[in-house]
Amino acid sequence: MAEEELKVKKKKGTTEPFVMDKIKQGIIKAGGTAELAGKVALDVATWTKETAKEGVITTVEIQKKTVELLAETNKDISIAFQEFVKKV
């Protein structure tokens, strides 16, 4: 499944195309390096393709996986990312 075919279901119920750059931007805004953001975003993108049901995944699932992967390498950035997501 190509990245552009994957849809993300927002908390309000709307859907939009999956955009890996949004994950990267969130990690960088939380204090992560571009290198870390790129690696984690790519890992999350791969995971979403395997996990999505009928080509749809929720923002909550993406956020949880991103936090999980960040915690494996940098707990401080993981916590900062969680706080950033709460504000958005």
C-alpha cells in the first residue's frame, strides 16, 4: 500500500491522507533532531502500512506508536512529543 493510499482517521471522525512529514515535524518541534525524526517517522510509516485496517489508521494509534518508538531512543523527547500532541 502506497503512503498516499493510507488514510488517517482524526479524533473528530474525518479522514485525511497519511503524511509522514507531519510526524517528522512533530518530533522536531518536541526537540528531536532531524535524523531522529526521519528514522522514527519512517518506522511509524512502515508500521502503519502493516497495522491499518482497510487502509485506515487513527491519529491516536499513530501517536502511541510514535511515543513508543521515541521512548526506545530518547525518553525526554518521547515525553515532550506527548506534551506537544496534547496541545495540538
